[in-house]
Amino acid sequence: MAKKSNISPAAFELDGKMPLSQAIPLGLQHVLAMFVGNLTPLLIITGACGLTGSEFAGLQLSLLQNAMLIAGVVTLIQLFSIGPIGGKVPIIMGTSSGFIGVFNSVATTMGGGVIAYGAIMGAAMIGGLFEGVLGFFLKPLRKFFPSVVTGTVVLSIGLSLISVGINTFGGGNNAPDFGSVENLLLACFVLVVILIFKSATTGITSSSSILIGIIFGYIAAAIMGLILPTTGVTAEGLEYTKAWVLNWDKVANAAWFAVPKIMPVKPILDIRAIIPVIIMFIVTAVETVGDISGVMEGGLGREATDKELSGGVICDGIGSSFAALFGVLPNTSFSQNVGLVAMTKIVNRFALATGAVFLILCGLCPKLGALVSIMPQSVLGGAAVMMFSSIVVSGIQLITKTPLTGRNLSIVSVALGVGYGMGANAAILAHTPVAVQLIFGGSGIVPAAMVAIILNILLPKDQEETA
């Protein structure tokens, strides 16, 4: 407790009043933790739809700008709620990567282009409304989501993100210099800085250790650019820029202010896109229940209430439909930020709201957004491996919140062994129907959640549980 002496005690309370000087850095580190992940799905799906050529450069920039703005707006709604929309929980919302597999398939099925992207937006609108309605009925459905189920989902989320974290640690697995000594040393440097400030300091510097580590990472990358070669050559003889190099030209060329465009892509309703996307929204609802359960357990040491879970899921759905109006992919709870809350215990909604406001400013000021978007992947990776592992710990805490009986042990073991293992190794589903591959392939979260829910319904309760 001594480490918290220099920071306002309100930082560890949902509704505490804390000074702006402390709230801003605590909120900003949340934005830095999710910024790249918030934009990456859009880059992947626009690429799958073929919207990356020079004629689509303006459209892609507009979509990226909108992604930052919408993430900030939906986060504020989740934090403070509008009627039943929002759980008033310390959750950061952003563009979901869970839909990438389904959207890639839709783009292939429909032949790509603006029409395919429009169909994705139309399906996201319908699917978001469906999840919003599902949220209203979450209370009677909650009996299907005891701590052993939500804990298994949270654990699956953490396990799936660890591979993402280690990929960024090496500079991004698509980078030509992935795993290079420079990338690994830069990531290790960031991780060491975070550990030093987290463990050896008190108050605001300890709680803002992630932000401080990332800032030091920027400085280190800038120095590396002055003393080390910034380009390399592939085995095919092609020259490339190394992943850790800061692209200051992107910041210089970005505008200071731009008004977001509504419906940059016209939504199209196509049943080929709607059906698989609706199924994914059901899974997303379960994932959101797990995220909210994880953040309340990890940050406040208690289970989430029915109202918090219901409002959070409704915000997930309505926020995703709202995002589609601006050409942005579904906005859902960001699991990496759940890990950040679990690690720092900072749950103050006002502090997180400052980060949401910063996201909105990034959406209105492309230059500010560009400054954050040039962050080297290895800098983010130095922080990500620690944050994502915290989610695993939160999942374990949820699972062990009740006695680990033979029944509960069976649920966790089978859900992780068969469910998560099947999803993590999608090749095992290669000969199954395409619909099965869409739903269960590519992510261990979906099958693990389904197996845990089904086993929780089918397996008879132990005598001590019944008592």
C-alpha cells in the first residue's frame, strides 16, 4: 500500500475525484496501449477488400480517422452510460480484431471492393443491434455465466493475446526484420523501464509506468535512428525500412484538423455477410461479459453486477452499429486494457475518460493521431507482454473464486484443452464446413467459451455446489 501514497486514493475508486494532472497520464497510457490495435483491423480488412490503392488513399485515411473518434465516443458512453447503454465500468472500447476472420471471408465471398466493405458495414449494423437487444435479456441468461465460465473466457482471452504481445515484441511478424536484435533490445528496454518505475517508485510514476516506458521507447528509437542503419536488404535483394524506425514524415504530412465523414462507405444488406456476423456478435457478447468480469475482479476485487454486465453488452452492440455509420468496424471492449487495469488497479472512470477525450482529439486532429500511430511495434510489445499476461492472472482469479471442484476442473480443462486448442490450431478444422471454420477457427476464445457454456449446462452440479 505504501506505493500508492503519492497518488490520489481516488485513482483506485470508480467515482473518486482526482486531479487532472494525475488523470491525464493515467488515461493516456490506456490510449497508447490500444492505439495500434484500434487501427490494425481496419488496415487488414480494407486490404482484404482491395481498398489500399492510390485511388482509395483518402477513403482509408478517413476510416482511420473515424476509428479513433468512434473509439473515444463509445468509451465515454461505456464509462458514464446513456440510459441503459453503458455499464459504467472502467473499460476502454475500440475496433474489434475478433471479427477479422469473418470479415476476411465475407470480402472473399463477395469479391472485394467497396461493395464488399459496404456489406460488412451493413452486417455490422444489424449484428450490433442484435447484440444490443441480447444485452437487455442478459440478467435471466446470467446463470449460464458463472465465474468458472467467465473466468475460462478471460483466461482464453489472455492466452490468445500473449501470442499477439510477443509478435509485437519482435517488431511485428509481418516486418522484414521481425525478431531482429534491434527490435528485441528495444522491447526489452521498454519492459525493463516499466518494471523499474512500477517496482522502484511510488505514486503517479508507479501507476503510469506503462506510459513512461513507452515514452522512453520513443526516445530510444529516435536515438537508434541517429546511430544505427535504418534500412536493410531482404534475401531477395529488396531494400526495406526497419520496423523500429520512427516515421516522422507521416506526422509532418498529416493535417492539423479534419472533420470526420459520416457514411464514407454506403452500407449494403447482404445475407451472406449478415448471418456469420450475427453469430460472431453472440460470441462477442460472451467475450464482453468475460472482459467486464475480469476488469471488476482484477481492478476492484469483486464480481460484476447484472446491471454492469447488461449495460456493457448493450453498449458493445449499439456502439458497433453506431461505428458502422462512420465506416468503422465493430467497437467492443479491449482486452489489452483489461490487463492494464488488472496490473495497475487504476479503475477511476474520470482518468479513463481523459484517454477517451484524447482519442476524440486524435480523430479531429490527424497530426496528433499520426504521432501516436508511428509508435514502433517493439515499443508497444515491451508493454504488451506484461499487460496481456495480467489478463491470464485475472482469469485464474475468477476461476478460483469458487472452490475448484471436480465439476469446475472438468469445465476448465475441456474448454481450454479441446476448445481453446482447437481454435488456436485452426488447421484441425480444414475439412469441416466453411461455417464452422468461420466461427471456431482463428481464435481460441470462441470455441473455449462455447465448450465452457455447454459443459456448465450439461454437467450435474457437485453436492457442495447444490448445498
